[in-house]
Amino acid sequence: MSELFDAVDALVASRSALPPPAERKRLRQGHGLTLDEVAAALRVRRATVSGWEAGRTEPRPPERDAYARMLKQLSELYPADVPVPAEDTAVPEEPAVGAGPGPSAVEPTQDTVASRAPAAPPAAAPPAVEPARARAVPAGPAAEPGSTTPHSPAPARVSAGAPRPPAGVGPMSRRPPAGPARTVAPAVGADPRFENGPLAVVDAVEGQVLAYCVGGLVLDVPAKSLPALVEWALREARLGRPKLSGSGKDADPLLVLTEAALERYGLPVALTGEERLAGRIPESHKVIKQLTRANWQLTKRGFGPWGRVYRPAQGSERSCVQVCIPSWDALDTRHWADAAQLAPADLARLLGLYASRVMTPRGSTAVTGLELMTALHPPTRASRPDAAGKRYSEHNPGSLGRDPVDCAPCEAPDGHPLLAGLPRFHQRTPAEVLMEEAYDWARPLTDTECLHSHLVGIDVNMAFAAGANGLTVGLGGPEHVRQPVFDAKLPGSWLVDLSHVDLSRVRVAKDTWAQLDASLLPSPFTPGGERPTGPAWYATPTVAYAVELGYDVHPVEAHVRRDNGRYLDAWYQRLRDAYLATMADLGVHADLPPQEFLAAMDGYRHRDPQLATLVSAIKATVKGGIGKLRERPRGEGWKPGQPWRALARPTWRPDIRAAVISRTRINMHRKIVKHAAFTGQYPVAVLSDCAVYASDGPSPLDFLPYRDGKPLPGGFKLGINPGLVKHEGTQSVLWGEGVREQFDAPGLNLARYIKDGTVTHTDNGE
């Protein structure tokens, strides 16, 4: 009978009572929780929680019971008759993964006109008029905020204080000349402080200064000088974006200045060679003096491609404006393509989408990637009220805190102050320095592989983001331990000899061992793929993989971090959702069958070049953000042994960078081993997240094992999600042998050139 009772209890628990979707959202917002925070606590995706609150989906066990428990506690704190603030409702909700071109597939739009006074009620409007603050957009991905077509009329412009007409009528209505249209309403409870979006592209046309915002909105700018423009952005333009975390800060307005705007405000259109090296214009420039006279300040980096103009904060009130200058190379062409050459409205659309899906850019994609980590995990939060009702700033659990921590000596890059006692030209050995880097490995083709017709490259999507997902990293400083017992759950750096790990016999499952040809495999323990010869420093994921392969490990010493957590989870989730949403807009959806996925990926960049640029920027944000965790000196008169500016950041964490790269490399090796054990096929080259195989056909499906549409468990799987693979490129075997012979380089890494087959002397390091 007790078994029946247990079954009934489980059945009841599977249908834990939940309030209506709207009430779920009210309770979350009442406690100041963001979607990301709830998703992280329940270990689900942000879009999943959003779907629960919108009523599109319902939670299932075991998450349902935990979600019901949270809502029950919140309902006791915030009864239905008690109003609660809507702190984060202005944050656009991301569409569900794989959403088609329906209402959820586009971003919520910003208002089409700006108003500093309450909108006058419209005259008796016919029923066909759309609700206020809605706008008509064409169906499909091209209807993103700010999108324009060659045949669409130029958006009308208004002043920041103009009264708001009903949507769909009046001068700011933006409708396509013909074709079906639908209404997309803005987010409910949108923050009126930022009703004109996160940024504006400022341009000057025939003496008039215009600000192009997201959603096609164009504002008249009355400012006659740069200080006045900054004041306008803060006091009148209603630019900015709500915080990404309950304890974070709202995003500052971003002004993007075109060449015409630079001339209008007395700034150079391009930097001189000297200014380019310095990364700023001189403090003696007349515009800098104007800012100083108006009591505005600049950061230590001065006024350069990405400037920050501010006044000291008054309490919680910030007065800061970010400035981006594309013609000063603010938008790196490696990541932003020709974005600097776009028309103002198109540039506003592109940067507005990036701001909506990632965050308002604060600098290069690398800088923004690092800033996103802090925005999602602010170092401090407000404490609970004390007996007198006062709140104080306290450490925010799960963050890196406000103060930097020292790295371990083995984690320090060359020139770090911790290494000041080493001889000047000392070359550190693997037993002295942690060398966790991405793969750069290649080998000659075997005779059998030379009989194949093609070399096919496959590339892991968002590989470093996937490596960060679910990774436990240190939050505090290191603890030095001698003769430790290895703990795979403890992040840190370990000095251990892994030279005994034999890849010719490895464990590929719990009780399954495989015999492999180790001469055709890269070692998982070194970036160059060579087998280690003695003790070396490794991050936790690397040592854990040696144990996974079936070998014992005995560390000599370690620097471990007992204060740890999954710091990068929310960062990964936001960038993943941004990437998937943008790829869906380009017609590449999640969970497509392999053949359909390959077809969807074919030429996707030409469907909307601006969205393709956004994809590149998102991917660069991942790689750049991880790289910034170990930023090296950048001139500044630095000498080895002296500290550099980046060391003063809490986010200067080479141990976290090493852990992410280690896990990314191990993820790749695990798939290579599973593939080799199942098929007998080995890669001929691996470069970071790209692997090249010899094949009898030009498609990945010609060598990737699929059975009834299902891939090899644990192996390579085609798909757009982070960690899955896409087709990187195909060349002939004759091409591969030819370029190696041409450059007399048997070890030339063909993965570097597999995409288009172009090889140069520079690429070969000559």
C-alpha cells in the first residue's frame, strides 16, 4: 500500500499548483528578480522561464515543484492586493528557441515618437487604428527594429519633446508601401525613462542634427556643442536601458557620431597616426576644453574611439554618456564588417539589436563581453534593512567582488609582478607555467587518407561559450596545497604528471574501453597536441579528463579555489540566446534535421548582411570576453615586472580563462575520441574549434555517423546550438597535399585554410 501512496504523492507533485502566468511575472518582479536569476536557480534557460510567464509552456518535474515553491513564498510576501514595481519589464523578452516569423520572433519595438509630456488622448479614432505605442511592421525577420528597405520612405523626425500621436497615424507611422502587415506591441510596463531605446546614431544633414534611434525613430537634436549634446542625451532624449540584474545598474545612453556629426561638433573625422597610437585626441583639443568647462570628466583613457563622459554620481543617480566614433575605428572590421559605412538608420538598427540581445556596447566586443559578466553578476548589492531601516552595500554572492585577487604564480603571464625575481631571459617550463590554450595541431595524411577525394572541415558553434556553460570557476583567491588529492569539483591549477596516459587504450564509457591509433590523435593535454614528458600545470577540466579516460592522477601540488561557483552560466545563456535568435532570423533554426540544417546554413549571410554582422559580433563577444580575463599590457610605458592597468580589475582572472579554454579543448578531444572509436576515422588537423577529416564526399554527412537521423552519442552532431557543429569548408585532398608541398611544410595546419582554400606566405608564418 505504501508504494501506492508514494505513486499518488509523486502524481500530485507532478501537478504542483501554480498561479496564472501573469501572476508569476508579477511575483518575480515584485521581489526584484530577473529572468536570468530565476533561470539560473532552476537550472533552465531564460527563454524557458519567459515561456512559463507568458503561458506558452508549463514547467515539468523536477523544475515544476521548485518553481511552485518559489512562487508560493513570493505570494506570501506580495499578496495579490499589494502593488509591486515592474523593474525589469522594459527588458525585451527573447523569443523562444526556434521561433518562426511570428510575433515572438522579433524584438519588442520602442515607441515611434518621443514625448516629455503626457500624450494627449486621440480624437475619436476608428476601431481600425492600432493601440497607442504600437507600430506596423512587415512580417518576417526584416521587420526588426530600425529596419529599412530601399523603397521604404525615410522616417519622419520629431523633437524629443513632441506630443505622441496614436500609433499607426501621424508623421511617425512607418508602414511598408504594400504587402501584409501586423502589429507588434512594446513590452508591457516599458520603462518611460528609456522609451527611445538604448542608443542613437547622431548625424548632421544640411545644418540639422538628427538622432536615429531604434524602431525607425528620428529625433531633432537642438545641441550646438558636444557638452550640450551630452546634456541632451541625459536630460531629454530618454536613451538608455534597464539593468540586466536586480542589483546592477541601468545602461548609460550611447551616442554614435557619424563623420558629419564630428565635423558639426568640432571633432576630427579621423585620428592622426600619433592619436591612433595613443588611442585618443589630446587633452589640449578645444572640444575637450569645452567638456572640462562644463564640468564633464573623462576616464583615464581620454576621448577616443569609445569615450565615456561623466560627472561623479550623486547617490544612486548616474550622469554618464558613452560615445562611439566609427570613423575612429571603434567598430573593428574583423567583427563588425562594414558597419561603420552603414547609413545612420541601418547602423542604429544593427547596434540596437546588439544592445537588445547582448547589452549596450561599452567598447570593443571584447570589452563588452567582459562588461556583460559584471552586469549579470554585479560585485555588490543592497543589504537587508537594519533596525533603523537603512540599507548598505554588501558583497553580492556569486560575483567576483569589488577587489582584485592575486593569481597563482603558475597562472601569471610573463612579465607579471609575481615573476619579478626570475632571470630576465628565463624561459618557463611546463612545470612552472599553466599553458591552457586552444588546439593548433596537424599531421601528415596516411596512405589510406590520400586515397579519399575530399578534406572536410567541421566547426563547433560558439565553442568557448559551450566550454563556459555549467563550468565551476573560482570566485576568490587561490589556496596553495602540497600533495593534494585531486577533486574534479574543485577549480584550480594542478601540478601533475600525465605522461603515462596512453591514448591507444582509453575508456569511452563507464565499462567500455577502446583501442585507438594514438599516433593519429592529438594529445588532450597540450595545445600543440604533443604528448607531455613530465609534470606540468593543468586546469581542473584537463586533469579530470585524464581520470575520465581511465587513468590515475597524483598531483604534486595545487592552487585551488574553495570559494567557487558557476559564474559564467548567465553570461553563456544570454549570449547563446542572442546567437540562436539571430540565426533563427536568418532562417537557421534549432533542431533542424541534418540535411535541412546544412541547406539552411548555405548562404545564410547573404539573406540579411546586417544580421550576419550581428552574428559575427556576438561570437566575437564570447571569444573577446574570455580573452580579456587575462589582458596583457598595452604599451603605456610598461616594463616587465611592473603592474599594468588591467591587474586592478576584479575581472582580471587568468585562472577562469584557463579553465574555459581547457574545457573547450577537452570537449573537442572527447568528440574526436568517440568518433575514432566508432568509425576508425581520425582528424588530419585541428585548429581551436575546427577539425578536418578525409572523406569520400564533400559533405559532413559523408563521414559523420548518423543512424535514423540520430548522431553518434557523445560525438559530433550537426546543428546550430552551441557545442554542435556546422560545415566549415571542403577542399580536395590534392589541394591539401599541394599546399603542403608548395610551402615545404608537412605539418601545415590545413584547418586554418579549409574554409576557402586560400593560403599565403603570411598565413604560413613566413
